[in-house]
Amino acid sequence: MFDIRTKDISTILNEIEAKRIELENYVKNEGMISANVIRTSQELDVLIYEIQKRQSPSK
């Protein structure tokens, strides 16, 4: 794991997105979908959303 305090948000977002895609590709290639894989992908989506919210200017 990396220390997110040392990276800018866009770098973190890119790394999270890459991991999510890697996970999805693994599932497609192996032909198996488990509850853990689905949960992990959903958790990554939530992390991406939360970081994007922080980037947005407060209204």
C-alpha cells in the first residue's frame, strides 16, 4: 500500500481506476465472479466517488 498523503488526488484516482480495471479483466479472463471480487470493485467505485467529491469545489 502507498501513503496517500504523499500523492496528489489525480494520481491516486488513476491508480485506483487502474486497479479496478485490472480486477475486472482478471475476472473476465478467469471466467469467475465471486462475491469478494464484486465487493472489491464496488468499494473501489466508492473510493473514486469520494475522492472526486473532495476535488469538487464546495457549494
